[in-house]
Amino acid sequence: MAAVASPSLLTLPSELVHHILTFLPLPDLLSVGLVSHALLEHSRQDTLYQPYVQSHVPGSAVTKPAGLGWRALFKLHHPYWFIPKSKIWFADNAHTGKLLIARYDHRINAIEAYALVAERRQPTFQTWDWNPEAIIHTFSPRIQLDLNVPVVRLDINGYEHATGDVGCRLQKEIPMNLFGGSPRSTASLYSRLMLTKPWPAHITTAATPVWPPLILPSPTRTRRDSPTQFRDPEHRPSALPELSTASFRIRKWMEFSSRPHGVSMRVGEDITTWATLPEECYTPTPQKPWQGIWCGDYAGHGCEFLAIMQPDDPRPLPERAEWAMRAREREGSGSRAAAWSTAPTEAAEWDEPWQGEAVQSPGANMILEDSAATPQAHTKQQPCPASAERKPPEDESVCHGRIEAVKLTGDPNIPRGEYTFIAPDIGPNGLLRVATEDMFKGARVVKSVGHIAAHGFRDDDYMTSQLILISYDRLAQYWETFGHVSFYQRVNIDEFTKIP
């Protein structure tokens, strides 16, 4: 009896073949095209590439640019789609850092990223019935994108003028025209984006200069130092499996030119490494409702952005934080005095010799006043009225485990990439009281430690504090030694990824 031949995929109707191909990930779809000319034609159907584009632009429906198909669009920005997909990126600039929101703008067919900034506004003084001597100022920050100049702009012009000795786009530096016009003739600022390779985890130690820092979760990390300013090809991927989708670099410099002599001088070259966070570590869930990106009030330093996380398997507490917690248990309350703070309570504190000159963080008022006055300042975040805040439930079903906050932007005392506070246990073991006073009525007050240091991140230490769980969108921290209460407010990142 003759064997029955297996039915061929190509004997199926074209519509069915197309439907089958929609289930394939991109590498498999490309592999299918290598089988035969017929399957190659099927794999190049334009509509197959729309889901790939959309999957890299979360939060808003992508509109296809005029005159460009989905396949051509995906190919144009490949392999840089991971930048808008990850949404948030934070820098390793000394002390202050910077936080970016990345997105794809179909109106100009470009991948862009803008700095997220915050204005502290003028606070008003409040009296706390539980401790009338404490210093409490209101906190209602104005959070916005600084749309004056992008930090990242990847478009067809940049791809066509990419520089590098290797033909592969993975190893080229992509020029970015950030000002939307021709550079000035006498002095021009240049910026190029570079891709990165992961640094091997098995040779990474606490002393290895990597970004992001080890206290933040990341699937991969990359080196922050290079004697050749990352000009060697080995610092960049040569094939897609080597590409890190958790980091990239930006090279910036200024060039001065002399018209009569035609001589240019390159000065001030700087390389910034950027990293992202896994979305699951800052996305709130019913079991981890405080996770997220937050904006904090740091008084003289202005506003700073934090990643607040509720890890399942937290790292051991820093040694000094452990000592501070043990000292609380031994002494019953309070903590030893300190001569410095990352959250100064009076302007006069900045006049102390150890403190030095006050340096504003990226979210400080003096930086943002001009941006707020321009029509290009894109404000989305609005203060959440107390009645609309998502209050924690009466029971303790979500009150367990650790809450820890790491700075994504920083100041000269506690820089970016460092803990700012840790509440080791927000459950029964860490509970101090449930507030009955009107200001925080019903809020759980739990044991915590706050990170402090002298100017330049010298002699860093931890002091005991109290974390007040006002709502899922608002927290407060009582610095016991300083008699000061600072506030933190959740940032809705998705509001800033949408194109108006």
C-alpha cells in the first residue's frame, strides 16, 4: 500500500498560510522566508509586521507613517525598538543622573526620549497634631516632560549618516540632530547613540563599575568605564544575540570652528550610560501595590525620582542600616544625631562648612521655571486629591515584606543609584502604630531607615525613621532626628508615553 504524502503548507489557501505565520516570533518568521521563494513572499506580507511594531510601543496605538509600510517601518528602526518598549531610562551622570521617558512619534517617524522633570512649587506649612514640633510642608509637584530638546532622537537622517568602521548598524554610532535644524557655524553640540554588550555576570562584583548598579534589578549590566572612550568595536555588539536591550550609551561633545581657517576644535567629550528597569519591578500589583516610579520632596535639593520596589527575595540590609534597626530595638525609639542630611529642613543648613554650596537636582525649581513657562512644557501629572487616593484596605492582606526605594535621580549628598529609604517589614513585625490624627488618619506607620551622607556622598550612614503609608499613591517619611516629614507621590509613567 502506497504511503500517503504529507500535505504541504503551500497547498493551503493563502489566507490560512498568512494566519499561521501571525503566530510566529520575528526570528522564526525570517527563517521561514529562507525555505523557498513562495514562503519568502508569504513572510513579507506587510500586515505581518504591524504586531511587531505595536509590541514595542506600549500604551498607545501606533499610526503608520504616510508612504511607509509596516515592514519598512520595523526595518527602519531595527534594532532600536527596545528603547521605546522599555519606556524609562536613567543615567549614570555623577550624583544627579537624569530620568528619560522614551516613545515612538509617528508624526516625525522617530524614536525619541525626553527628560522627566518636576517642580516642587511653593509649599505651605502644616501642623501635625501627633508632633506639633515637627516641620511639615505640603508637597504637590508639577511633573512634566521637558519637550524643549530631546535627549534621544533616532530617525532616518541619523541612520543614513551613522559613523563607524564596521558596516553593521549594531556597531555604528548614530548621530542625533537634537535641535531640529542645521548646527551653528561657530559652536555646535554633537550627540551620538551607541549600543552596548552585557558585561558577564559571573565576573561582576560589588567593585565592578557597571550600570545599572547591583541594588537595582536588571537582566544584564554593562561596563561604565573604558580607556578608549568606548571606541573599540569589542564594546559593541556584532550580532543580535550580543545586543543588550537593558542599556545604551550617548557620546556628547562640543565643536568650535573658525571660519577664516576652517579649523575645528573638539572639547568636552562626555559619555553617559543609560539603563532601564524591568517593568515588573515597578508595576503595582494587588500583592505589591506600592511598587512604582515616585517623585520625592528633598527640600533644598528640589524633587527627585525614585524606584519603589517590593522584592520577593530582598538583598540583605546594608550593614549600617542593620545597625540602625538594631539600635532602635535596643533603645526603644529615636536614633543618634547626625551632622548631615539628604533632606535638610532649613535653608541655613546649607551654610554649614561641611555642606558646601547647594546644588540643585534635575527636578529643582530654578531649573524648571523656564521650562514651565514655555508652551513646549508637556504637563500630564496632576496632584491627586486626598478623596481620590487609593487607600490601603482595612485588613493587612497587602501589608507584608519589604518596601525599598532607590534613587533614579540624586543630589550631592545621596546620588542616583543609591538607597534613599528602606522599610524592612511593613507587616505586623514592623508596625509602630496606626495613625489617629487627622493628617494621616488610618495610615500605617512602620519602622524604616533613611540614607544620609555628607556632601559628595562621604561618610554615608543610615538613621531610623518612620514610613507613613498614607495611600497607594502617596507616602511620607518622618525623619526622627531632624523632626522633619518629607512626602513622596506616585508618577503615572504611561501618561507621558502617549503622543498628543
